[in-house]
Amino acid sequence: MRDHSLLTDFYQLTMMQARFKAVDAGCKAVFDMFIRENPGDNGFSVFAGLEQFVEYIENLHFDGTDIDYLRGLGHFDPSFLEYLREFRFTGDIYAMAEGSVFFPTEPVVVVKAPLLQANFIETAMLNILNHQSLIATKAARVCYATNGDDVLEFGLRRAQGADAGVLGARAAIIGGCAATSNVLAGKMFDLPLRGTHSHSWVMSFDCELTAFRQYATAFPDKCILLVDTYDTLNSGVPNAIKVFDEMVAKGVKLQNYGIRLDSGDLAYLSKMARQMLDDAGYKGARISASSDLDEDLIQSLKLQGAKIDVWGVGTRLITSMQAPAMGGVYKLAAVERGGKVIPKIKLSENPVKVTTPGEKKVYRIYDAKQNKIKADLIMLANETLRTDKNLTLFDPQAPWKKMHLKAGSFYAKELLQPIFKDGKKVYKSPTVLEIRDFCRKEQATLWDEHRRLVNPHQVPVDLSQKLYDLKQKMLHDSRKEIGEITSSWL
């Protein structure tokens, strides 16, 4: 990963210098990264990008050219620039495992570090994790719509730049895609590659049949023919069948073969093409489809009985077109002064923007029989969840709504695991395909009601009684303090 030390907002550096000059420059802090809502009205999100965030932290430093550039801005003091020259991250970071499903309001990453360091990493962290989590979540929706069919990520030419294309392909695989067309991503992350040929390949020959024959000669064991350049049913499919006949006559054992549709009424064309292939004796031929697909169109085509086996999804996946941004935020939860942890809360006229104070941990609670998620529970860091006793959960926005779980009917897993301790990495990233396997298992712990594409049921994310009481007390005290300030001006 290239040096991203200056991949930040300018105010991160100005705040950093101001803190550097403050009397409490050594103050430590706790920050939480979380989302306020799932993208695209989804019932869950997929956590991705942790490996690249870890690389960013490991490589975080300011070299001579960085210092010279900042000095040339005329905005920073020489003493602060000298501090940057020796800058390294020395704190602790906890995170959910990459590929985890997660839900609004719960910390997916917790940073405990000197305030100068913890504050500075915000922008790059959000840039890295928001993007990949967004694409992984979109891929999970698309793959769910296919009901187990292979999904191929075909989006590089429409991605918003090279980094978005490469890292987006990585995230798409994590979310469930079988392969990508992106060769650089394949090389960097050891991803399976798939692809066929273009319309221009067919058009470059005198006739479609010759183009198909030439491609079959080059790739007899991976012969997928694009059949819609001229006329899908009257030319493309008949010519593909003729080439398959010729291959069989030459003794070629057909495998990984079939056709691709890239335009027209995919439901009708796929059903007609399937009948033609079957009638010709090619029931093993696979039908692939592309053409501005997304989960909604795929689900519609499925309902229409489309005979499509493989789905090539490009633009709408790599850009997450219907929900083009993940709204992850990074908020101060506590500061430490004199060995004492002081919880902090952000107020807002918008209730969803009021933060949850304190240093926290997150437990996931599962139904013991179904192995499905019942709820997530956010607790203070010094609390412990007892699974050998009855548990009552409540909605923090509507405390009268409760869930009662009997001891033995549930089990729990703590989600935030150490990634860095005292600035040293204590985490080894799995391969992307291992993360994809883990993500599939994670999605299998969701109830179908949480996974449906339209109006999914939202997984409860609750607070422990102690954390809820702390938040309410801080809200009450803050309102009281604001009232006193207001009355003094009247």
C-alpha cells in the first residue's frame, strides 16, 4: 500500500498542532467507529477493508518530503513539524473480524490512543473502511438475490478510479462474488479471474461463426461465447451450437462451456436459448448474463423464470449505485486524564446523532438451537455478560420493549478483538477467500427476515442497563448545564 500519511483533511493537522501546544497534549482518548444506518435500506452491513487499514497504521509516518510540503504551507510551527518527523501510532486498536456482519450504532472499530494520534487517523480510516464495507454489503445483497448462483464482479471500467476498482473488487469477493474480471486485483489478492470475449472480438471477423470458431480453438476448455452481437436467437445461439458440435466431432470434451447474453430481454432470451441448447444435446452449457444487473433486476429475472446460471454484475455493484456512500463515523467516547477514564457524549437535535458514551465492548447473542443472531449488546468495558443466567434486553429508544432470554437458550460472542497493542500489530489478516468464507458463515447466522431485500427486519442493538443509565445521566446533566447557561443570559 502506498504511503497515505497525508491522506487526511487539513483540519486534522490544525487540530493536531493545537493539541500539541495544549497543556494536556499527552491526554489519551477512546474513539468508536460506527454507522448510523445500513446503506440502501439493507438489514445488515459487511465489515471490509481491515487489512488495508492495518497497513495504513503500520506505515503511518511523515517523511522528509511530507515535512517540506507542510512547512511550505506556512501554517505550522517548526516545533510541531519536528514532532511529526518522529510521529508513529503507539495506541491500541480493536475491531470486528473482517467479513463480519454488523449493525447501526455499534462500534465496529475502537481506538484507544493518545488523542493526537487517535484524532489524526480518522479521515484515512473512514475512507478505507467505508468504501470497502459499502461494496462488500452491496455484493452480499446481489449474491443473496441469485439464490446461490455464481456472481462475477465486472465493474473495473466503471469504477471511480483505479483504487476503487481494485479495492472494490476485493470487497466484492468478500461480500460473496465468485470471481472478478480485474486482473490487478487478482494478482494483488490472489483472487479467481473470469471473463470471456467482447462484441468487438466478434465484429473483427468477417462473420460471427468464424469468430466463435477462433475463440473455441484458443480456449477449448473455457469456451463461453457472447451471442448477442447481431441476433441472439437467429444467429448467435445457432452458431454457438454449431461450434460446440464441431468441438465434439474433434473429440474435445466440453467443460466450462456455454453462452453469454449482454442485451435484450434476458428472461425471454435465456429461456429460449436454454431450450435450443437442451434440444441440441448441450444441457451442460451454462448461460451467463450481464447488462446493468443489480439485485433488484436479478430478483425480478428469477421470478420470471430466467434460465441464467452465472451473473456478471458491473457498474451497479462497483459503484453501489443505489447507495453510493457508507455513512461510517468516528466519534470520541472517552478521555483519560490522571488515570481516570471520563466518558464523553455528543448531543444533537437529531436523536440519531447523539453518541453513546464510555469505553465499550460488543457481544453478539445467538439463539442456541438455531445458531441465529438474536441481538447485539453494547456494554461498558468493565462489564461481563453472564450466559448462565436469564437475560433481559431492551430497546434503548423504547425501553418498554423487552426481550427475555432464558439461561441455556442463548450463547454469546465478544466481537471486538485486538488488532494493535501499544502500536504493535497483534493481528494476522486471513486471505480474501478465507474472509469470504467467514462472511458467508456470518450471513448464515442472520434470519431470512434480516436478509430480505425489501423492508428487512432490523437486528436489535441494545445497551446494557449500566451503559443505558450512564447515557441517560449524561443527557440529563448536559440538559441541566445547558439550561443554566441559557438562564444566565436571560
